[in-house]
Amino acid sequence: MLDLDRLDNDLAGWLERTLVRPGLLPACSFEDAFVSVVRSSATDPDDAWLAFYRNTLAALHGDVRPGGTNAELKPVHERAAALTLGPDVLELGCCFGFLALRLAAAGHHVTASDLTPGTVELLARTAPRLGVRLDTLVADARAVPLPDAATDTVLAVHLIEHLPSEAGKAVVAEAVRLARRRVVVAVPFEDVPNETWGHVRRFDEAALAELGDTVGLPYTVSTHHGGWLVIDVPGPRP
């Protein structure tokens, strides 16, 4: 049983480094192992998840252990927050929802969406215990059941590297449909897609620019702990 004070998102990196890379745990079993470790850390699994969320959020807002998963995510979340425009935010592929929680705590009206019902339900249960209000939505990022121009900023942070090329394009097109002001896409730069994290594509600046060219709107490509495609939606949207 892992001590609750040590339970945070760096557990994922530890499992990947110590079990998956040496071949002791198949990459396809990584997620089940991760969930099992978290849930076994307290008599009530929801208490374990609450500790996991609290510790991870504290790390992402403060000091992080060098080389850990939180250390990789912190600058990404900080940049995503800095690029967010307007009060209304939709995050596509939110996973555990750490970025969504950060933005909601900062005063944004956030809808956190993901394709996996269990992950969305966990976030919906845990957010009130953290004192944070946000909306959650189970949705395929390629077809979100919201109207055009539904929100100021749409975020797709570390999402499209999990998808084949055409599906990634569909996500970006859907994000543009939903955004009144801005779309922010972030991806890791990897030599080889990391199978443990479910990555199926590698990106560089040229690949992001090619993706930006598909939408017909002004965009910029930059690097900051990975790659960033920022698409600005000019003028009022109907």
C-alpha cells in the first residue's frame, strides 16, 4: 500500500520507468496497474483518489520532484493557462482533469470532457471535495454535443498524439467549430511515440503547421516543453 502523502501523478512515471521499460509490465497493462495501485492505497478508493488529486495539484502549483511526471506537466499547464482567453473554457480529452481544475479554481467557467465515462465520473465526484466547481461531459472530441461557438477557448492539451492523423484533424476542426476566440493544441515532441502513454503519432513544428493549414484561420506554432498550435478565431462568431 502506497502512503497517501506520496500518492500523486508521478506514480505513472515511476511505473513506466521501473516496470514498463524493463519489460516487467506490458504497456497494455499499464493503466490497470496504475488504477490498482491508487485504489489499494486507502480503504475507501475515493479517499485514495482524493489524495491523488490533492497531491498532484499541489505539486503542479508548487515544487515538483525532478524528472517526475508532474515536472513534465507543470510548464505545460502553466502555458495553457497563459494562452487561455475569456471566461468560458472547454477542455477536450481532459483525462483526470488537472488542467481543468486549475482553470476552474482560477475563476474560469470550465467544461471538462473526455471519451472515458469512468474518468469523467471520477472528476465529477472529486471536484466538489476539492472545493472546485466545473462541468463535466462524456464526449468524443471529434463530435462534441455543444453548439457552434459554445465557448471562448477550446483546449486540446496532449490529446491528438493519441489519435491517427485523420482523427486528429477532426478534433482540431471540431475545436474550431466550438471556439469563439481561440483553440490551443499542445503535443509532446518525441523521437518515437510512447506506447505506454498510448501515443500513436510523433509531432514536430512542421507537422503542427501542416495541421494549422487545414483550418483556414490565423495560427501560430511555437515550442515550450513540446509543441503548441494556437488558432485564433477572428471577429464575432454567430
